[in-house]
Amino acid sequence: MSIKIVPDIIVGRLPIYLRALRYMKDKNQEILSSQKLGPAEIKKLETTSSQELGESVGISAAQIRKDLSQFGGFGTQGTGYKIDKLIERLSFFLKVNQVWDVAVIGAGDMGHALTRYQGFSDRGFKISAVFDNNPEIIGKRIGNLVIQSMDSMTGVVKNANIAIAMLTVPASVAQEVTDQLVDAGIKAILNYAPISINVPENVVVQYIDPSLHLQRMTYYL
Amino acid sequence: MSIKIVPDIIVGRLPIYLRALRYMKDKNQEILSSQKLGPAEIKKLETTSSQELGESVGISAAQIRKDLSQFGGFGTQGTGYKIDKLIERLSFFLKVNQVWDVAVIGAGDMGHALTRYQGFSDRGFKISAVFDNNPEIIGKRIGNLVIQSMDSMTGVVKNANIAIAMLTVPASVAQEVTDQLVDAGIKAILNYAPISINVPENVVVQYIDPSLHLQRMTYYL
């Protein structure tokens, strides 16, 4: 079996397609539960095209066809893509046909908001632990979770085999905490601390920094 | 005067350089206030190189030199870049040498966290209004700001000449609210709603969706 390496820029667009397809599916289920449709209409509803998908995400139909063909052509010329099938394939490819445990590091405002965020559960993720080093909040609850001490982080992450962390600590300690996460076996870090962090080659990092995104836009104003 | 068009991919890296430079400057100020240095040492501290900057952000020195040369070479071969000067130039270029008013739309957990976030003020942004359509929270305070009704949004945004909005509403209403924002004169939207939105060509959008960033990493796990 040959393994095709998919360029990172394409990998980055696949979650956008997946999100749009799931949204289409949800809307279709609303329509199906409120209207009586014939078999042909249902079949049409359950299918999308590169044009329709492209319009909903602001990417050209040609680009979408090219991206999806990278990991196996499964659209049919003239009839388009089965939404369910495409969701299944993209989820499999992105490895979100399973649920990943995620640790939140830092239980300030952002850590709280992420721990309570409703948008993870149906997209492959579950916040299963939250840590902070502030004695005043350790032991308190956020939803179903108890805020645990940073001292217990390594043990908890190793025991539960958690591979993903969201980092919401101050910039000044971000690298030190990152090193601890890597030692504990974390393999993917979503970094909310407003600073670049260094990790070994086998660890992936993505960044969320609202000021950075805003600054990228002000250039165009 | 010739205007050089800088590719978007370079524009996207400039805020990363700016963030790292400001962090260097803060650290240097700590050193200067705690140690007695000679003029040569101070001069060295106030200077950085493409190598040093590159290591702190994980981008090659050659790429950094190329990026910075796009909008005027102001490094000196052998002596590097004056940190202050480079901060000033990048801030000017990204138009964050001024403070932009920002409206937060949606005062749920994420809207709260953003409104209270400390990382905007020194990077060119100030949250100056927050809106929600839930009568139970309209009138309540987040820090110094009172949550205002969505009905008043257009008037407030137009009066205060607010150009930037952060959108933290549910996906189901994101497009409708986006259309209202555009009508009110908003020119840049940082969209936290987990859905793509359509805007006219003169409006810029950036996306923050933690599930999307996480899905981009699970592929590599």
C-alpha cells in the first residue's frame, strides 16, 4: 500500500470542509424532520457538490475537487458527494472518528471558557482535565471537572494517556509549562499564550492569539 | 512614491515578529532595571539579529531577512536590527501604532473572556462595546463595560466609528449578525462562531475555532 503525503496546507483546509458538511447535515436533518419529502428530494438533500461546498466556505470548487482528490476520489461526476460519506472519510482521515481527551492548562478566564465550551464534543474532543497552580482555585469546579494542581499534571496526563493540551497560561511561563507537557507525553499543543513556544519535532503546535489575528487584519484597513 | 504590495502570507508573519520583539523589549527592560550595564552592553541588548528573532519564533533567519526587506531594508549587515526601531516600523506598517476600538458581539463565556482579556491594550486594541440579545444579561457589567442590546448595536458602532468586531454568537445566527455588522460599517471581523461567513470584498475576516485547530493537529498524531 502506498502512503501519499498530503501537503500541510491541504490538511489545514480539511477541517473547514468537515465543519461545513456537518452544518449542512444538521440543517438537512431539520428539514427532514419538518417536511415530507420524496425519495428523489431526500437523495438530493443528502448530496452536495464542490460548487455548493465551495460557496459555503469561500473556496473555489476547483480547489475543493483538487484537495479531496488527494486522498482518494470519491465524488461522482455529475452527482456530487454524498454528505454522510464525505463526513465519514474526512473524520477518518483527520482521526476525529474517535474522541480525544484534552487537558486545559491554566484555569483563568480563557481556560474557563474553553472548559465550558460546547463546540468540542461533536467534533472529536473532550476536555477531561483542567490544571492551575493558583491554590485559591485548585479544588473548585468548572462544570463536571475539578481544577487540579499543576503538580499533579504529569501523573494525570500519563495515567489517562492524554495526548492533547490547550495552554492558557501567561506568556512568561509558557515555555516552562510546555516543557513539562512534553515530558508528560503531550503530542499536540493548542497555545493560547501570546508567545511562540519551542517543542521537539514529534510534537505539533497550533496558535490562537486574538491580538495577532486582529493585527493581521488592521494592515488591510 | 511607489506602493509595494506585500503578499498576505508575509503580512501574516509580521504580527508574530512584532510579538516576539515586544517580548524581547520587556525582558530587556527587566534586565536594565535589575543590572548595571555599560553602554556597549546596553547597545547589544537593544539590538537583535535575524538569527535570534528566528529562533524565538521558529522561522528561519533567511526568511525573516526576506520578509523584513519587503517593506524597506532597515537591518544593518553585521550589527542587526534595533529592537525599538523594528517595533516602531512593524507597528506602523500593521497600523497598530494607534488604538483600535473593538466591539464584542455575544456575551457568553467566550465573549466574557475576550472582554476581560488583558492582552489587547498594549497591542493596538481596546474593547469598547459588548452586545448580546439575551434580556437576562443586557445591562450587566463585564469589567467597565455594560452589556448592550443587539438592537442598539448599529447605532453604537456607527456613532463610535468602530471598525472591528469579534463575533462570539452561535453558528446558527452568525451570518445574520455578520450582515448587520457589515451594514453598521464594520470592516474587520474576528469570527469565533464555528462556521464560515460571507462578507463583501472590502471586509476582512479571520477565524478562531479551537476544534478546527485541534483537528488540524490530530491528523499528525
